[in-house]
Amino acid sequence: MIRQRAILYNNIRMFFAERQVLEVETPILSGACVPDVNIEPIYTDKYYLQTSPELAMKRLLVAGSGAIFQITKAFRDGEIGHWHNPEFSILEWYRPGFKAADLINEIDELLQLLLKTPAAERISYCTIFKQYTGLDALHCPIADLEQYCAKLGFKAKTERDTYLQFIFSHQIETQLNKPTVITDFPATQAALARKRTDNPELAERFEFYVQGIELANGFYELTDPIEQRQRFEQDLAKRQKLNLATHPIDEDFLAALEVGLPECSGVALGLDRLLMLIMGVSDIKQVLSFPINQTCQVSKT
């Protein structure tokens, strides 16, 4: 497994070297964190362990780095399971001048090289949601989503996006056995992607799936500092409403956006999951030298 990981990383570095994409590194510790309600950071007494290198890498783009990539560790609290470990490895890269479709092509080339898979099929979020559920993801009554979720065993009063995400993960993702790219997510799930100018109900966000597993999450990046601040503040308000811990907004990142983030697309790809597919194993512990022991607890004396 250790040798296979080394080979994988070497192949990735060769792929980017041929394309003149610069390898960089950014801090793992930070005084701020992305306030996404679906992601919980791990917090020390003074700093956050970063859930993604995204904000720091974008600051490098503002500084004129050009196309960059990074192989690094990221951390998310409470994410333990067959496909999750609180500490995990990701590949993240950014391409100034690339539209979302350009980056999708490059990701597809990389996965074909590493996994020996055919080219990925491409389909929009709303199209595949309709195909598998018969529901209009954007416009059907929330009561219809609630009823559909109840049939799948999820019986709770919640917001629209929670229903959508539950249905997508339980009814759609598991059936994406062929390499598939899902494009044009609802704008309410935009994260740090920009909205489509021709249809602001949709975001220029995409995800790659192989054998029913989400491997990569990418954006045509939002560059507007005002809208980005508004999204962060909205996420903080949601966290407060849900009684979740709130985190400081990364003002250094927002200041960089004020200087000007170049038009670009970026993506994060899970390397542990990728290695699982390469080795044909079903548990993330099988590709980690030191997986987190769920029964181990730290004693403070």
C-alpha cells in the first residue's frame, strides 16, 4: 500500500510537471476557517486545522503564482467511516483562465491515466435528479421532497437542501458506477463557486464520481469579494440557527479577493479514496498507515 501511494503521487507530479503546473504548499494551521454548515473543523487552543487548502491557495493565485497544485493533509471533525477519516490526503489544483469545462477535461484525463477508466459521462444535477426520482430539484414543493425522504427512512422537518442532499446521497450517488461528472448544482449549494450568469438558480460547481464514490468537487471560482463575504455571513447565521460552533471569517482571504482573484477553476480530489479504487479495497483504513482509532481517547491530566 505504501509503495502504491508513492507511485500514485509520483504519477500525479509527472502529470502536472508536463503541464507546467507549479507544486506549492500552504499552512495547515490557521486562525480562521470556512463556515460551511456541512463541515466541522478540528480546533486546537489557538488554531484551526484546515479543512481544505483552498483559501490559502487562492491567495497565492492573487499574488501571481499562476497554475498551482498541492498534495496535502486536511482535517474534518467527526468524519469516520468506510470512506472517511478525520485526517485525510487531498490533491487540490487551480487553473487560471480555465472555465469549468476546461478543468473537467483535465480531471478526466488524470483519472483515465490513474484508474484506466473510460471518459466520464456528463450530466447536470437537475437532469439526473429528475431521472432517478421524477422530481424537479429546484421547483418541486418541499413537501414532495419530505415525503420522498420519508420513504427512504429519513423522517424529519428540515430545510430544502438537506432533503436534496439526503436523496442525492442515498438514491443517486450509489448508482453512479460509471465515471460520471455531475454539473450545475443548485445555487443554494454553490459553496465557493460562482452562479451561472444565464441562470442564477444554478452554480458552476461539479463533482466526479467513480463506482458510486465522490472523488472530486470543483468550481468555476467565485471572484466577487462582496458576494463571498455575504455567503460567509449567511453560513455563520445558519450555524448559529443550528446551534453549531461559529468560526472567525478569514479576513486575509477576503482582502486578497479585494486585490483580485484571476478568473479560474479549481478542484479538490480525495487521494485516499482514489488509492482505494486503485487497490480495489472497501475501507479507507486499508490504505492508511495510521488510521484514527475510534476507541482511543486522549486523557487530559
